[in-house]
Amino acid sequence: MFDKKLLILILDSCRYDTFVQAKTPNFDKVGKVMPALTRSNHTSGSFGSFFMTFHFPAVDDYELNRKVRQFLIYYCRKKKLRLWSGMPLFFPSWGGVHKLDVLDELKFNNKSHCAMDFVKPEKFFDKFKIEVVWAGETHWPFEVNTGDTEFNQEDHIKYRQGKYKFPQEHLDYLKSRQVDMIEYCDKRFGEWKIPKDTMVIITADHGEAFGEQGYFGHGHGFIREMFEVPLVVRGIEDQYSKLSKFMPSVLWK
């Protein structure tokens, strides 16, 4: 498909403005960050529009999520990519996905979405020319997987429906935590030994609201903060036509 290897790092829920606020010396080596807009305000819709060439409505819908998970197996096999993820969307316990060579299940104990500590960069490109790392550190609750955070399904549903009502000072604190997590991901990224001729794309699936127009979270509102994300690319110029067919909406940004 490509003449070069491709590494895609997706920082879940990462806003463009928080990315800019963060100190990211390793991401900066890849290229200059640009503001971009996703086609969806939640993970399922973004995954579909990123890779599957069709558009999901910007709503958080369980049945839609289930269909995306089912299609993930077929897609990964067809495109011959490996997905590294700590996000529950891609796990068997949430239905529709089974452990395959194309899906490296990282440590997930329903307390965190983290991925960066469990990725094995030494395995990059051993079987696949395309590696996708879907990092959840930048997703609520904006913490590294220490095992200390109780993250249950009921809390997650309230969060996704925007039913957590926090004072603005707490939302400001959570926004600062996302900045911290971006810096954490940048540090881990800097430890990976990525071949210089590798194409690299760093972006996010959607943004996050921290009190803007009364919203917190994502998946339940149509405001800019839920759609504006960072985009950093390296080495894609001579592969642009092939990339535009592989993941059209990322380049559409």
C-alpha cells in the first residue's frame, strides 16, 4: 500500500489549544502542529470517518459503537494494520472484538484508558507496515494508569451524557490535567526508536469541553471545542495520494 512505514498516534479527546499549551519537545521534532477539525465528537464516529471512508453521526450511540467494533476486525485484516489501544471501545468485554494478531490488547482493568506505558515499540513494524497507537491518557479522567482511580461504568455513562456538574474551577483543573497528560505522552513518545524514514501522523479523534457553553466532555454537543484537534505530520508528501485513500478524513482536516 505504501512505500514507507506509517505510525499513527491518536491522542483521545485532545483539544488543539491544550496541545499548544503543553510542552512537547518530542512531538515538535515531528513537525509543526496545525489546528484541524474532526468529523465527529466521539470515538466511534471518528474511527469510522478516519479509516473506513464513511461518516457516522456525531452522537454517542451504543448500537453504533457495537457495529464499529464488529467492523474493526474486518478492517484491520484488510488494511493490514496493528492497533494498540487501552480504550474500552476496542475490547471484547464491550462486545464485538476478539483477540487477534491485529489487535494488541493492552492492560485494561476498567480504571483507566492508558496505552503509552504498555505499547511495545520494539515490535513496531515486525509484521505490519502500519502501526496505530490510540492513547487514552488524554481522555477523562486524565490520569496515568496507577490503579488508584475508580472508574466504573455508571460514572462513565454520566460523564458521556454531560451529567457531571462541576464548578468551573474544577473543570479548569481537569483541563490542566489534559495538558499534563499530553506532556506525559510526549515523554513516552520520545522513548520510542522510530526509523527516520517512517511517516508519522499525530492527531486526536475529537476534542473535549471544559465548561464552554455549559458542556463538559464530548459526544453530546456541537461546539467547536469538541471538534478542534491538533494535527502533526511528517514524511507524507510523496505518499499523499495513497494516504488520502487509506484514511481520507485525517488528511481532509
